[in-house]
Amino acid sequence: MKFFNRTLLIFLINLFSIFPVVAEEMPVPPKLQTVLFLKILSYDRVIKSDIKIGVLYSSNTKSISVKNEIVSSFKSLSEQKIGDVHFSVTEVSLGELSSLRSKDISVLYITPENKSNMEMITKAARSAGIMTITGVPSYVEDSFISVGIGVKENKKPEIIVNLSSSKAEGRDFSAQLLKLAKVIK
């Protein structure tokens, strides 16, 4: 029996090393993300009036934890402006997705652990003309979200802009931002 248990354990370890679990990585800390996103938003030529940033989260523990950090960090920066525009932040649960327009959200931050909800999130945001941002680079690279923060090979933060997603959301980023960013067409 011990031989069988050991063989089964070795088999499972090898199986999981062949098919690695893909985590929704968020390589840049929330505090740095919020500072960068405020700067990035100043390069969107569509933004003319006050901005309400919604932080979308699911019932997953990691999603809730990141939501708490992001909301807290944005609130700590609330005295700053995006260009000449003020901003506020609010929490948005996945169940409130259909009420984005009535909540007057203009930018939606997507927390990790929402990959299975991406089509629904993207459809709701695009139909309401809401810009999407995230700290999960794969969401941007997979053409779901407009703007994300990742890391370069040298471990420095990297702005990632998905042009097709941003155009579908009605965004118009300046050439200055696009020169600094990793652009996905």
C-alpha cells in the first residue's frame, strides 16, 4: 500500500508540473498601480469631467483582498487630480455589474480572479462606454481590458495598452502615452 501511495504521489506531482496552474498574477503592488493609473488617465483625451473609479471584485478571497487594497490606495490619493479633473472611488461587486451606468462609473478597475467573468465584464463596460484597467497583465494581453500594469524584464513597471479594447470602450490615448507603453493591437 505504501508503494501505491508513493507512486500515486509521484504521478500527481509530475502531472501538475506538466500542466502548471496558471495564477492570475498581479506583479505590481496596488499602491504603485494606483499612482500609475492616475497618471495614465491624464493621457486619455476623452476624460473631461470628474471621474468615478469603480473597483470590481468577485466573491473570491484574493479578489476581495486586492479590492480593499486598491480602494484604500485610491482614497489615500484623493487629494490629487487627474489633469484638472477630480476623482472618487467606489466598490462594485460582480452582482452590480448591470448597474454600472446608473452608478456613474467612468473607469472600472478589475481585480484578479475574474478571468471566468471577463466576457460579461467586457460587454457591460463597453456598452456603457467605461474604460477598463487592471493589475493583471494577461487580462490586457488577452484583449479583454484596455490598460494594465505589468513588469518588464528588468522588473520595472510596464504600462500595457490594448488598442482594440480601448477603441471599443471609446478611449483616445495620446501618442505620448503610447510611446511609453507596450501596445497590443
